[in-house]
Amino acid sequence: MENKKAVGTGMPEIVVIGAAIMDVLARPADEAVFRTGSSPMEDICMSTGGDALNEAVILARMGKKVRLETVLGDDHAGRMIREMCIEEGIAVEPRQIRPEMPTGINVVLIKEDGERSFLTNANGSLRRLKIEDVRMPFPEGAKILSFASIFVFPEIDCRGLKKIFAQAKSQGMTVCADMTKRKLGETVEDIKEALECVDYILPNEEEACLVTGKDTAEEAAERLLEAGVKNVVIKCGARGCLVRNRRECYRVLAKPGVRCIDTTGAGDSFAAGFIYALSKGRTLRECAEYANACGARAVQVLGATGWIQAGASDKPCENGG
């Protein structure tokens, strides 16, 4: 891949905060391996992963200048990630290296239908980011902050989130946030003060319903608006996404006929596509349409970012998927 850029060249337009790890992916996987002791796979590969790194890579390949706020170990996996960031022109710094911890590695077991299960290293860097690891204030001129997953980091609670989001707002940045499934039974009330600073929240339907205690995407979106979020975009898989704010509510349908190979990173591709379109000044509906198209492209290949090549800009989704 011919994309050798100096890390940190130019001031970043987008700051992405979250996890950066390595993924080892195998498909199609099922429980038969525990009976037979060995199972042949159609595909086994290794790639970079983690919500924030996935977003950062996609945005960088679309031509955006990105700074990644994460932590890595000083080991082989960490060095592979840092080398990839150099190749992609993603800004990382020596302060982000933690020799005392191993870089996170996930084993991703992908079923025939593309759904997957994860084996994670509980002692790795995946969930180890702390508020003091996030350098603030953010770079002068940065326009968008993306917090890649609320609930991933136990040590960044509501107060930490609010501090990060409020700092971004004080600098005139647009705040976007994705979400994973809550880990400790958290509710929307527990993070309400942070949500009041969020311009766009991008959970999937299950995540949104769990944190709000609601049964449908529509009800969950209304509850998130009540908590102070300005715009709610709920990912609904093959059914596209739901968009809601105080002025409008509508669904943006997914492109039909997509063959799902691997859902790993599909939500991160959706988020990156949304943020890219947002950075280009597109309407909310256009952002959602572009995000759907990026997510659709992602599920058709193995791994989180293999669907997009360097220098892609608008091209990956010109035909909607």
C-alpha cells in the first residue's frame, strides 16, 4: 500500500479516542472444534482492530488528518500498530506507549452468517485507557471529536466523559460518540451529564435499548434526546439506521442484497463514514446514507478495514455500497 506519510503531518482535523488492538480472525467457526480438537477454516487472518483504530484508519484512508488517543504496549503487537499508524499518517506519540501492559489482542470467531464472538485478553490494553491518557486541550483547529465507545473503559466514568466532551465543546468541536453494551448495568441517567455535550450518538439498537431500558429503537432514541443528546443515529444492521432529533425522525434503509461475510468493525465503519460525511458538510440524511454504505461495504470482507484502500475519499460508497 503506497501511503507512506509522516505521522502527525499537518494539524489533525479529527481526534479519535478509544481502543487500538490486534485482531486474529477465523471463519467459519463453531463449537465443533471443542469436539474434534481441530477444525479447518476457510479464512484465518490477522489485522489491526479496536474501535478507535478502525475509525482512524478508515478516516485517514479517506484523506482526513487524524490524531488517535489510545494506549499500546511496548511489544510486537504494539509495534505493528504503530507501524501501521505511520503508514496511514495517523498521529500517535511515544507517551501513549505503556511498557507495563501487553497490547490487546482479540481472537474473533466468525460464524457462517457473519456474526462473531470474541476472546479478549483481560490483562491487555483494550480497556486500560484513563482520563489522564487523553491529552487536552485538543489540537488547535481540530473540528470533530469521536469517542469511539462509551462503556469500554472502566476508569473513564461519566465525570471523565463529561470532562473530555466539555473540553471539545469549549474549543468549538463537534462531539460524536459510539457505544458498546454496558458492562455494569449503567443507565442513561448515569451518563446524562456527559450526554448533554454530545452532538451525535451512534449506538446500535441493542446497546441503545439496554442503556435506556426501552424496547424499541424509536423509544430508545427519544430517551437519549431527553437526556440531552442533540442527534441520535441508531444502527439497525441489515435494516439500516434510525435518525432522530427534535425536528425530525426517519429511517434510512440499508442497501439490499449485501452478502454478509464478517460483521467485525461494521459499526466502526458506519461511524467513520458518518463522521467523514459530517466533516464534508453534508446533511444529516446524507451522513446516514453514507454511513450505511460504509457499513455495507465492511461486512462483505473479512476484517474491519480491508474494504477501503488508501486515497479512497468519496469513492468507496459512490454506488451506495
